[in-house]
Amino acid sequence: MKSSKIAGAGVTLQSAVEHPLPNPPPLRGRDGWGALRAGLMFFLLIVAMSIMGPFTAAAANVPEKWHVRSPMSFFGVAFGNNVFVAAGESGVILMSSDGRTWASVQSGTMETLRAVNYVHDTFIAVGDKGAILTSTDGAKWTLRHSGTTSSLFSAAYGKDNFVVVGESGTVLTSKDGITWTGVSSGVSDRLRSITFGGGRFVSGGDNGTLLISADGASWHRQYPGTPYSIKGLAFGTNGFVAVSGFDSVLTSKDGEKWTLVKRNIPGWLNKMIYASGRYVAVGDQSTVLTSVDGVTWSSAGAGTPVSLEAAAYGKNTFVFVAGLDTILVSPDALNFTAVLSGPARFLSGLVFGYGRFVAVGGKGSILSSSDGVVWTTGHSKTTKWLSGVAYGSGGYVAVGIAGTILTSPDGSEWVERKSGTSIALKGVAYGSKGYVAVGDGGTILTSPDGSEWTRRESGIHNTATGLMGVAFGNNGYVAVGMRGTVLISADGVIWRSASAGTINEIRTITYCFDRYVTTSILDYPGKSQQFYRRIYFSPDGEKWSAASLDIAYPFNGVACGSNRTVVVVGKEIVQSEALPDTK
């Protein structure tokens, strides 16, 4: 089965259930949903689906590939043409006019991007498998043919030449940024950084490798006196400065003779820039070093637990990028504000409605996003675990432990409602007869608008058989839960049992176009560490087919998109390739 590859952005998601709803506002930022974390981190970039034997339906009805969307790691950031651009895992590219508000743009690749530079009026993003992308404005990107499959790590411009460096001593040159030619570097070490200054290129890499070139074509090795990787290079008023290894900074006036400056830094330094009259280095444990001359340094901590990967400066603002969907801003490289940060707690539920994704989880966590890439925190006013969320004519409804029910018209401000029960509620859905919430002990509650709730008889009398999720589709409401439980109802009031063909816990369910989609653990006795959690598909809630993800932890929320993709959330956010047509 051929699967269509999803670009770094450009996918618009819609409500998983077809029913009359208020007209949603237009999506903010771009019209796409290509990279879900950040990263929201991270990973696992492309998660392959392994198709298992179906219970009844053909396995051709399930998607083959899945992509981790969050949390994401960002590895590069640059400023040019009056905008900031950040790049990272799975081809993610974000753009911002001020460094604080970000929107995803379509990159055209799923390869991890290791750096982005703005040189000679051009943004150049480089990454795995020889990926080179160029853009003049940061919004529209073109994938170039690099002629190599080696990972690329940095780009520079000088002497009428673009130069890119990467794995195994790879050096590529180009006159126009479009056509690229490989040249010999004379080394086999990974080249991690490159800059141009003082009429020459300087490139640094693993094992203390340092090369200089007058034209980008002929290279000569220098010996700076460090055995560590030279990950960052910059040229400023006091010459070249490089970061190397665990605690070292290197300085040079001409790129040939280098002086090692020990800093006793408790972590590795990753990148270096020169901006606003100073050298700025970033690294592990949120380390930020600044220096006017490259010799005397001031240290600051950005206050984030993740490693800082890169920095840029523009509009009187420093921007720092890192893992876990993290982007920080600072006016002076001393005081920092997080403007983008991935989910710090486990996510349990996900829905799309009214033009937004809303995800809920531990300790009252509520996140919302218009494009699936940039996520903001909502105000749930509770610390209770939230397990499920739905969208309907009454707005968003979230449910959780101790009978918690919250409602919101827009996904940002939430009000608690009386459920009439203290039992943990695990899932909620909206359909033709209103909202249905399900939970432990076979609990089923219904409400026409989310404000007042009525308890219904599920037919489950074993308190150990809890219901975990519910969805509405072409065969009505379908609820799933422990011991492979499946219940079906046309109106949410009268329920009958069905079978998913498994005795294991089914975690969550949604209706995606013409099929119900659930997540569960793999069937016994064939459970394998190679294929852990199943995704089940059914056209009617009665007959099910399945596929397996090679991810060990469970997924607790699921939604679908207008391009026939499925999104599941847990510790990460993972997106499938397009669903095959049913036959």
C-alpha cells in the first residue's frame, strides 16, 4: 500500500464527527498542521506502523505510517528579512515577526532540520539525509537537490559562495543556493559548524577538527588544541570564537592560531552567534554565556531544564530554541521568558472543534492550538486529572476524576459543572442526541448542552469494568473500555454490547470520516515488545481491524483530520499518514 508523505506543515484538521455546529473561525497562522511537538518535543521522528492480522476487516483500511508531532526539539533559529525562523524535528519550521508569537509554515520535508541560517538575503535550512531548503521570506520554502544523503549541520556565505557542511567531512558549495556541488574537505569527521569572516571560511567538527578555506572549495586543517567537538563558531569584532567540548571556548584573530579559554562550565556548549556587539554561546542545562571580546565571559541560566540548541538576534530581541517545544526570548541574554513550551504533563484527551485543537491531561492541564504546532495553556481552574474532551453545540466539555465536568465556549476559560457523581469520568463525546460521558463502573451520563447531566443504565454490573472512551458516528454512540468492552447506542440512553475481538483495555475512541478509531494494548498471548499498542478501526463498531505501533507507552486521546489522518496523544503526539479509502 502506498502512503502519501506529510510535509512539515500544511494539513488542516476538522471535527471528527459530522453534525450541525457553529461555523468555526478561520485557522490562525498558516492553514496547516504539519508538525505536532512542539515538538509542542519531541523521537523518534517517523514511527512505522506494522500491520497485524485483522480481526475481521481488511488491514488495508488502516494507515501504514505515523509521525511524532510533540514534544519537538528545535535545533536552529535565525533572523532575517524582518522575521525569525525556527527549525527542528520532522521538518518543522515555525515563523515569527517578534519572536513571541509563532506559526507553522510548510517545509516540504519530514527530515529533521539541524540548522537554519540567514545569509546573503536567503534563509537556508539544512538537515538529515542531505536536506537543503531555501526561502527568501521564511514563509515559502523550496527543497533543493543536495546530491548527498549525509546529514547537514550548518551553512554560511562568503566570496560569492554558499557553503554547507555535514556528516563525514561533507562540504557542499553553491553560487545561487539552488545547484550544489560536493568538494573535498580532506577529513572524515562530522563537521558541525561553519562561519565566514575576515575573508575566509572556518568550519569546526568532531575530535577537535577545524578547517579554513579562502573560497569554500580548498580546505586546510588547523589544530586548535582541543579533542572535543567544535559545535559552534562565530565571527565578530574580536575575530573568531568557537565553543568546544565540556568547558572550553576557543578564540582566534585569523582562524589559524587559536587560544583555549577554560570556563569550567557544567555542561556542553552547542552553538555560538555574534549579535548586538557581543558573542553569545548556548548549551546544556540552559547555559547562556556572553562576552564582548571572547575572553571574559558572563554566565546566565535560562531557567529551563532542557539543552539550548541555538540562538538568533533581531528587533532588539534574542531568541533561544531547545527541546520539548521550548522557545525563549530575552532583551539582553540575561533575563528570559518562555514563549513556547511543550506539555509538561501527561495528556489524556484530544478533540478538534471551532477551529482549534484542545488537549487535556494531568493536574488539570488544558492546551489549545489552531495549527497543532503552537500550543497555549488554558485555565481549567482545577488540579484534578482530566481524561477526555469533546466539542459540540454547547462548546467544549472536559471530564475527569471525581466526577469532574468542565465546559468552555472557546477552549481557554473553563467553568465546572455538577455531574451528580464522584466516580471518575474517562471519556466524553457529542452526537445527535447531545453529550455522552462515560467512566468507571460502567457509568454513563448524558446532557443536551453540557450544563445538566443525567445518569443512564449501561448494563454493566461489574464495578471493575470501566468505560474509557466514547464517540459518535454513523452507527450512533460507541463506548469502549476495560476487558475489551464495546457498547453501542443510537441515542445515548439505551445501550447494547458488541465485541472488538480483544480482552484487553481499550483506551480511547473517535469517529474519523467513515470509521471508528480506538487505541488499546496488544492482544495476549501475542504481546511483543516490538509492537506494543494497537490502533483499532471499525466501520460500524461491530467489526474491527487493527495495527500496531512500536511505541511502548499507551495513547489516551485520538482525533482525526480533513486529509484523512489520525492523531493520538500520550507522552507524545503522533500523527498517521492518510487513512486508506474503505472498500
